Amino acid sequence: MAVDGDQGNKVEEQPGFLAQLQAILNVLPAYTWYAAPSGALIFVNRRTADYLGLPEDHPLRFGIDIGAQWDDWVPLLHPDDQEEARQYWSSRLRTGEAGEHSYRVRNAQGDYRWFLTRFEPLRASDGTLLLRIGATLDIDELTCAQGVLRVSERSLRLAIDGIDGLVAVLTPNGELEAANRQLFEYFGRSLEELKNWGTNDTVHPEDLSRILELVNRGIASEIPFNFELRVRRFDGEYRWFENRHVPILDDSGRIARWYLLLGH
């Protein structure tokens, strides 16, 4: 991001420039701010100031440079995130590059929420670094949801690995999503290879067209179904199995997953 100066003056020293910049940042639907070339935070918009609980006369609300250090803002972060954030910002200050980083920030009530901040250098036409302008987005709900999903996936893995048999988990449309350790050991193939069972030799060639039709029909029926087929073991031998598909419903009554049990 580059701008032209006026008669050799730095852009941030031109009359009205910073006032215009602050007015723009104050109306954007995000937590916005800018920092000096040194990295010291100079201005935060109203949304950010209110979140942090800054007094109405705080210098950061007006872009008043009080000679702060570049890392004076780090204590606003969760203690577990401070060192990583300090190292990340230090590296960007050395290179002058844009950046993107996530961390937890304390609000006026003392609670922490996850944010993703993105910042770009504002340079004069001659390449001189003038300001660093950033926008910070609240990603707390997304981050928490991802955390729950990771926990759920680990729980699912532990649960199906504890089953004495070959078990797989399918998406609502029938795509292979996960499988237990015993199934991977039996087939000797990766998850991606097993996902492509309809185009490789996982299923016996003489059974394939029949099985594809049965699976498509069964998934569309949204009720439990089963059939017999021959599948290829890790040593290349085909053996007969009975496939049992059972749908698992969510709170709204829709299929959340299919559970597949392969038995002799």
C-alpha cells in the first residue's frame, strides 16, 4: 500500500490526513488501528477502544503519539499468547512485511476472546514506511467450534478403535470420513485410497457395479441397509464380508453420519 506525499512532506504530517484516516477506520465494521513505523500502537478505532475499556480521553482514541514502545500492547493478550505474538511482531518489524496473526485479547470485563489481526504497511511513493494499518476480526466462536470439533474427532477415533471389528464412519452422502485402526490394518491402505474404493480394486471387480448401485440406493433411502461383497485384504486376497450401514441422526432428525460395520 503506497501513497504520494505533498511537496516533500510525509503523508502522516499533512494537514487532515490522519483525521481522515481515523474517520474511515472508525466507521469500518471491524476492530481497526494503526501503528508507527516502529510498531508502537498510536490509534485504535472506537470499536476497539470500547472493547478494551479505554477511557474516553485515552490518547489511543485520538491518535496521539505518546512515545510508547512497540510491544506495550502485548500485556493485553492472554499470557499464553504473549511470547508468540511478541516474536511474530518482532520479525515483521525487522522485515517491514505485512502480516496475519491470531491471539486472545482481554476485554473490559477481563475476559479473553480470540481475534485474527491482519496488517499492511502504508508507504510513501519512495518506499518510506509511514504507518502500519491493521484490521482485527473476532474469531472466538469459530475457534471454539473448531476446538470442539477436534475434541469430537479424537473422541470418535478412540471410540471406534476400541471396537473389536472393522468399523468405518461415512458422511451423510456416503463418503468415507474415518475408520478404525483394525480396518486400516486389514486393508493395508490409507484413508484416501479407501475413499476411492469405487475406482480401484478394493472391491472385487465382479461385485463392483452391483455394490455401487446398492450403496447409492441405500444412502438415498436414509434407513439401515446391508449387503454382501468381496473386499481385498492387504495381501491381495479377496474375502467375503457383510456390510451393515446404520444412520446416526442429529437433533433435527437429519442424518449426521453413517456407521459401517464389516463382518464375516
